[in-house]
Amino acid sequence: MATAISLSFSVDPQSHHNYFHHNTHKASIFTPKYTHPFILSSKKSHLTIPLSTSQSSSSTPFNQTGRFLTNQELEKLESLEKYRYFQELEKGSLWIQVMKEEEMDVTVWLLAESFAESMLMPKGYVKFLAYLVKQYMIERRAMMPHTATLLAFYRENGEEGDLHLAGTVEVCFDKRGANANPPTPTPPKNSPYICNMTVDKLLRRRGIGWHLLKASEELISQMSSSREVYLHCRMIDTAPLNMYRKAGYTIVETDNIFILLTLQRRKHLMCKVLPDSESPLEVDEFTSSVDT
């Protein structure tokens, strides 16, 4: 398993607290050729999912919990909706933005497949995992703008037409957006937290995971006053661990060995202090060897 993912996953449907966790050229802007409603193309047939045309709840002055948003929260929500990250990679073009409501279903399938792979579960469990992931994502989306899910879309060089959903990552910006029951070792709830990162199995080794991480840090720099960013990485996931270390993350705590009694993998809690003005991350020296 080489997915850049760090997770502690509850299969209790009552809780719905699911914690998953090339060389580049100068970034250039390109416009994806799709409009809503649309079908996101994927090299996996079951990820070609028609999505709904329902309007995002963020267009109203209150979130899905019924709580009215403050003027500051509305400004942050608008910033999230406008956020775009573009990068030309060696073999294609990458576009990263905040997930829209109508993009949730295809994201759920990507995550569910990744979790099944990571947990060595039979493919028959993917639908069950997708149900749990969907409930979790509905709850997390209701917490915007204190948290956000980023999606990476990828197009091969010379390819016309649809973009491929290449990966996803979740970012929590503050205490209000923190998970209610975070995995151990527990990160500070008032600090930004990156989790649930995964890259499509057929699109790894292109630097997509690295740029999801970079986009997450860039967004945190815009949305949060805190510069201490935390994430989890399982001890067995050597490729993601190397990527995080190259990006400047250090291990601050590791799960006790007794966590194995709960049938979970031991995890590192890692932290990075972002500079006041985040500079571009260097990728040339190692992305070709990182399976993300």
C-alpha cells in the first residue's frame, strides 16, 4: 500500500467519525472543460458518476447546522469558493479547488476505495465504507468555513476532454473545525490539521500528493492565524512519511504499542511551523521516488 494516507477508522455506523487520513514546471492556469451538471471521468468505470445540480448551501448566510454565519465567516467561505491552485506537471496539468456539494459523491467513492485498500478489506466492503464516508463528509461540510475538502483534477498532456479526479485532502483551520474525536496521538484542536489525503491508484508517482499538501498549506496560510500545522502518518507508510519529512514535518509523538490491541496501526503525529509567507516547496529532488 503506497497511498499517502493516515487514518484511524471507525466502522460503527452510529458514530460516523471516520478519520482517514516528476519534476514540475512553472505553474500555469488552465480552465477545466466541464460545466454542471457533469460527469467526472475516471480510469475506473465505477467512478464515472453523474452528480446532482443542487445548489451549494454556502450561498446562504447560514450553514447546514442552521447556525447563521458571521460576516467574517462569510468572507472566509467566499475565499474558499474562489480558491484555485494550478500546476503543470511533467506528464500533465493539475487543478486543485475546494470540493463543491455536487462533487461529494465521486469523492466518497475515491476515499472508500482507498480506505478499503489501506485496510486490506475485500472490495465487497466498499459500498459499506462509502456509506460511512458519505455521512462523515456531510457532517464535515456543515462545518465550513472552519474546514474544507480539496479536490485535485488531472489531465494528461495532449489529452482532450474530461479531467480525472486524481486525489483529495481535508483541511481543518481552527478549533471549531476540529474533529470531535481525532485519532491518537491527539493533535491540538486549536491548530490547523491535514488529514484524509489520498491519490487515485492509477495516478500516483506524478507528484499529486505533494501538491495536495502544498495547496493545503497555502490555504491554511490564508485562512488561519496559526502557523503550527499537524497531520498523522502511519508508521508503515514509508513513502508518505518520507514526503512529509521532506516537506518539513517532524514527528512530535507516536502511538503507544498498545494501540495494536484495538486493531489499529501505530501512527506518528507530525508538525510543521509554516513561515509567515509560505514559499514554494521544492519537489525536484524526490517526487519521482515518492508514490503519491
